[in-house]
Amino acid sequence: MVLGEVLERLGDEAYAAETLVALEDLNLMVQVEAAGRPFGEDIGEYAAGASRRFAQIASDEDWLALMTALERADDAGTACLKHMLEWSLRHDAKSADEGCGGECTCERS
């Protein structure tokens, strides 16, 4: 599966939720649930949104890190989602702490 197909599939909330559950990472799932709660997003919505946000605003260095993670992974879909979720959680936490200043997709500039 090529990266474009992975990104397209992760944009589907049901697929993103299934992939998140398949990671068997309870800590990550709890973080995702907590991050989505203020916006009324379930884990599938947050996961799909995380992949879209990454695709829209990630830096070249973020993309390089993703490519490195994918090279080392047995399953590109789960590795891609995990990387994008961790990136999104860090980005969202930083935005919450410092204010996003219009550098995210929350529309709270």
C-alpha cells in the first residue's frame, strides 16, 4: 500500500478507529479520547482529523520522521496512524499551552 492510500484510508473515521484499537496501546487511546473530548470528537474522529492535520501542516522534518517510521514498520497503516497521532497530540498540547496563534486547524486564532 502506498502512502497516499494509507492517508486516504485513515481519513475514514471508522477505519481510523479500528486501526487505533489494533495498536493495542491503551495509553495512546486514552490520550486520544481526552484530546477529542473538548471538541466533541470520538477516537475515530480525532484519529481521522489527526491524519488530515498532519497532511496539511506537518513540516518537512515531520514528514521525514514519518518516512523513517514507515521504513522500520511491519504495518504501514498502524505505524502511520501512531506517528500522526503522537504528532497531533504533541501539537495540540503545545497549542493549548501557548495558544495556537493560527498555526493549527482549530479556528481559534
